[in-house]
Amino acid sequence: MLSRITGTRGALAGVLGLAVAASALLAPSPARAQDYPNKPIKFVVASQSGGVVDIRARRFGARLSELLKQPIIVENRPGASTTLGADFVAKSPADGYTALFGGNTEMVTAPALGMPIKYDPIKDFTPVAQFTLGYPVMVVHAGMGIKTLPELIEWARARPGQLLCGTAGHGSGAHFICELLARSAKIQLRTVPYKGSGPMLLDTATGQVHISIGFLAEVDKQYILPGRVVPIGVLAPKRIVRFPDLPTMGEMGHAGFEMMSWTGLFVPAGTPQAVVTRLNAEITKVVQEPAFAAWLAETGSEVVTPTPQQFREFTHGEYARWRRMSDEFGIKAEQ
């Protein structure tokens, strides 16, 4: 009886050994990640088409697909101040084939200002690469006849509660700036949320809202040059090359309006490190190309190429900074 049991155990051990060996062969390994990518990659943009992030994703994705030799599909998933798209990516397979092409709003401001999100911007994502850094301008509907920020403030004080300030959604950077303007200028205004900066700027140009903020990539050629909106201030620590005569908000007596915007790529947490490294390397190649860097400069942005670890530290620092500002100013996203 003892010999039978021993024999059975030996047979079972042999079967289990084969099973373990087979599973090891089927399991993904670091070496297999070197074959990445072997199918199309999806870039999720968490806002509607036409905004600065969407513009950059399509331009950038077209060039990156050439280097990776696989199509890159840009998919817009707007809603809930860009958090729907981020949540979709957070819950996607951690294989490098679904990535969030985004930045401030979904990864920093929305969570920091108290949006009811279903993902953790720190724990649920792996930062891959940051590649742009820029600052927006505040614009006013041209039909108002206003040319400067002091004129806008005078208009608003004469009409308490009538100034409509467009935002890219509750919890977006634009939302924070609208509320900060009301406090700094001692005026009453109403915020109007949109599903992204594209429709927000369109409604500013047509007069549905009076003011908003936009980056040069999305507002300059389409709205400023045709005279549909008028820039009245730059949200940067210094003046920008495109508008050397346009004062910063700080110069006009309104401190704390520096709104640094950045664009980067994030993948779900748990994505193989070899995939993250490959993506970072190819992204760095693209942004360092003279043509791409020149295009970014025209849109008021500069190229940055941190390592994944440096990008992680940057995003964590920005999240903490916006949390502090939210608490300091008492500004929270609408629930």
C-alpha cells in the first residue's frame, strides 16, 4: 500500500512538473517584450477632437508609428473632465497596447480638486514619457470689444455674475483659473464646463461664453489670427515669443496664475519594464527631431525628455502641488 501511494505521488509530481514547465513556456517573459510591438497601439485621448492634446496625439502618433512599424490609433474618449478616458486606460490590459496620451487634467488637477474618479493617478499608471511643456493664454470673445485684462475686469464688475468663463470640464486647469480669476480680481463669474478644450474655444469664438484659456496649438491660427478671440494675458512666468507684447498675469497684478501644461504618455501599472523602456526611447527620438521640435515651438511649447523615473517624480510632485493649492484656495470640483 505504501509503495502504491509513493508511486502515485511520483506520477503526480511528474504531471505537475510538466504542467509547471508548460505554463512557464506560455507565460510572458522579459525576452518576449523585446518583440514589442507586434500589433497596432491605441492612444486614448480623454477629450474631444480639436483640442491641443488631440492635435499633438495625431501628429506625434503618425511619426511614432513609422519608428515602431505598427499603426497607432488615436481614440477619443471624452467625458467627466477627461477622467472617463483615463479610467478606461487604467482598467486596460497592462501589455503596452493601450496608452493614455494626456497630461494635467486627468492625472493631476481632476484628482487633486476632488473629482469622483474611479482610478488612482499614482498607483494605477506607469509614466512612460513626457515630451511637451507649455503655457496657455487667456482669450476673450472678440465681439465684446475688450482688448486688455483691466477692461475685462471693469466689464465684469459692472455686471456681477454675468461673465461666463469656459472650462475644459470641472476639475480642469481652466476651471481652477476661472475660480482664481474671480478671487484675484474680486469679480463674480459663472463657469461653463465643456467636454474638452475644443468645444470650449469654439463657443468662446462664437460668443456663447466670454472668456477661456487656450494653448497656441489650438487657439492661435484658428481663432486669434482670424480675429475671433483676443488674447489678454499669458499664464506663464515670463512673456512668450509668439506674443512679446502680451503681459503675464503676474505683471498685471494677479499672482499664482502660472499654469504649466504638459503632455505625456501613460500605460497601465504592471506594464513590462522593457515595453516602457522601448516606448520612452522611441518617443525621445521623435521629440528631438528638428521638424517636430520646431512645430512644438510654433505652438508655444518646448521639448522635454525626462526618463520614466524622472517623469514619475514630476507627476507626483505636480499632484501634490495642486492638492496644496486646492486646499489653500478652497477650490473643489463640482460633484
